Amino acid sequence: MENRPIAEFLLQIKSTLVDYLSSIGDPITPCEHMDVILEGLPQDFDFFIALIESCIEDITIEEVKGLILA
């Protein structure tokens, strides 16, 4: 995250990774997108990361973003 606000971090992942790869015909899966988000979060979010990774039900990228930004 490099000391950037969470919203900026999430936007950068979307614009530089997800959108770019999609534009060149190599889109990433929602699971890969989720992994990138969770791996980029600082240690302060370890409990949150463990909680998300332990979810039995599928959780969407938008739901995770909402939780992170809350």
C-alpha cells in the first residue's frame, strides 16, 4: 500500500491490474483479484484478512471493498 489511503490502493489495483489485463485479453478471476487485494493490505488488517479467508460463503470483491472502506 505504500502509505496510500485504502480507497486509492483499491482503485490502483482495479485500474492498473484488473482493467489493464482485461484490455489485453487476459482477465483475472475474481479469486485472483481478491488475492491481490488481501496480499496488499498491511498487518493492521490481519484479523480482517483471516476473517475474509475463512468465509464459507462466497464473498464478492464489492463486499470486501465495502468492508475495508467502512
